[in-house]
Amino acid sequence: MKILFAGGGTAGHINPALAIAGYVRLKNPDADILFVGNKGGMEETLVPKAGFNFAPITISGFKRQMSLKAMVENAKTVKRIITSSHQSKKIIEEFKPDLCVGTGGYVSGPVLRKAAKMGVPIIIHEQNAFPGVTTKMLSKLSKRVMLAIEDAKKYFDKDCNFVVTGNPVRADILKVNKAQARKELDLDERPVVLSFGGSLGARKINEAVADIIARSGKDGRYQHIHAYGQYGKWFPDLVKEKGTDISKCKNLDIREYIDNMPVCMAAADVVVCRAGAITLSEIQAMGKPAVLIPSPNVAENHQYHNAMALVNAKAAEIIEEKDLNDTIVTEKIDSLLLNPQKLKEYSENSRKMAITDANERIYAVIKSILK
């Protein structure tokens, strides 16, 4: 079994590919796996670190701005599309894969197109509710289009061969229960709010949760775990300006980065975060009610569509970034935590959306193609 993976640009494309590859290797230790990604991209570091071989190509996406700089960059992209096709052909000829798996990002485009042209079967996995341009283009060439959620079907050609697999979820997300997590974190019976905006931090989320964190520091109503990110080191000072010294409040766990997310999420009653596909899959797997603040700075505004899938299922609240103010997050959290019936309903609906055997489903697709 020789499988070529192509995907990258963001952790949302890379981590699912690594999860799938890891499961393939678990089920078939002799599988020969090679990743193709962008030279200089995140994948060039993450893939070898995960123990897989990596082959680089050079590719970039088109800029949508109407500026001279964007035009110059787009001219370079056209040239890279041509050269990356040649690079992909060479990699495929040398590796001779039985199957090529794409997980999104513009890097997957030239690799999967060339593989299909060379007679190698391809399959793609779409993590988001609203598929990316590259995924939609490749869907017509794919033996299978694997979707995270059923809602994504409507954006593809009806002739595509769909299967709903869900997103791969880390095994440790499914292992921790609420009581264990609270004991490990030394939390009591008061409600727990978890909030974060990614490893770098999200200024808008930091600003939006500062008010409720400051209030909890004063009245002790909630326990709050918050990660302000690499670029949010100013956050404790902001909360102090609102009258709360974080260092003196035992019910506040405020840090730069959360390195034990499965435990923190298991302990939480409500989660406040962006609407990345993998994060939402983990929230669903744990059945957590959420207040979602989609990033508007992503391709095709896909985080908004991800969030709306949960909102429409009555599993989450949404606040668009343009609507954020000092009090709206506090109001949303209070409306959930002060209404046990609503909190329970959201939790149950979130868990109903979860697909916890995504790895098995995806592996079954791979095996069916390689028969």
C-alpha cells in the first residue's frame, strides 16, 4: 500500500492528513506514505515531526486584491502552477503511489490533478461546511469526496461520489470525562467557561471576553480558563484596567497557550472560540455548548458556514466579529449558564452532530479504492 498525501497551508488542512496517515499506519504498519506540501509551509515542519517523509513543491494562491503588488504576486503564482505541475509529476513517477489523498489547500491542486491525469486514483477530504475552491475543482476527478458534514453536499456537483466521514478527532478528546478533568484542574462545582482564539491569539476574542473574566474575578460566579495567545501578552493588563488582578483570583486560569486542551474542554460547561472545522468537531465529540465567533479572515468565509451548521442544529450561539462589543459575549454566556434546560439541549444537539469514528470511515474508503 503506497499512499501519497497532498494538503497544507494551514493546520486545518495538515492535521487531518496526519491523523488519517497515522491511522493508516496503525492499521497497516507496512504502508508506504509520502506527503507533498509547499516548500517553506507549516507542513514542511509538521510532517517530518510526525514521522512521515516529505517532498516539497513550490506553489502559491491567487491574491484577490486589485493592486500592483497583488498583480505581481499573481503573475508569480501562474508561473508556480506550471512548475509545480512538473514537480508533482516527478514525485509521482518516483514514488509510484497506489492512491493519492488530498485534504485541501492550494498545494493539493497540482498534485491531485497530475495524479489523476497519470491514472492514479484520487480521493479528497473536505473538513469545512463550505468547501474550498481547490476541493470543488478536484471533486470531479475524485473517486470519492469525503465530507465532514452532510450540509457540504449542496456545494458540489450532484454527480460526485459522496460519503460523509466526519473529521478525524484526536483519540484523547474522547477519553477524558468532566469529573476527571475538573479534579485534575482543581476546579469546584461552579460553572466553567473555556475561551481561546488559537495559538497566536485573536485580538477581537481577547477584547470580547475581558469583561466577563474581570466580572468573574470580582464576583466569583464562574471559573474561567482562557488562552490569550502569543500576541496577546497585553491581555492581563486589559483585565486589570477593568478592575481585576488575574494573579489574585483562584477561579481564573489565564495563560498564553492551552497545552492540555482535551482536559480543559472536558471540564468546560461553555466554550467560546473561533469556528475552525477541527475545533468544532472536537466540541461536538464532547457535546459542548458553544459561543462561536467565526474569523472573517479566511477563504470563502468558511468559518461562518461551519458555525451556522451548529447554530441551525441548536447546538451553538454565533456572534459575527463585526457585532462584537464589551458585553455581548457576557450576555451570550449568561443566557446559556443561567438556563440549565437550554444548556442541556445545546449539549445534546452538539453531541448528536459528532462523528467519532471518522478515522475508521476514512480508512474504509481507502481500502475500498485499493481493492
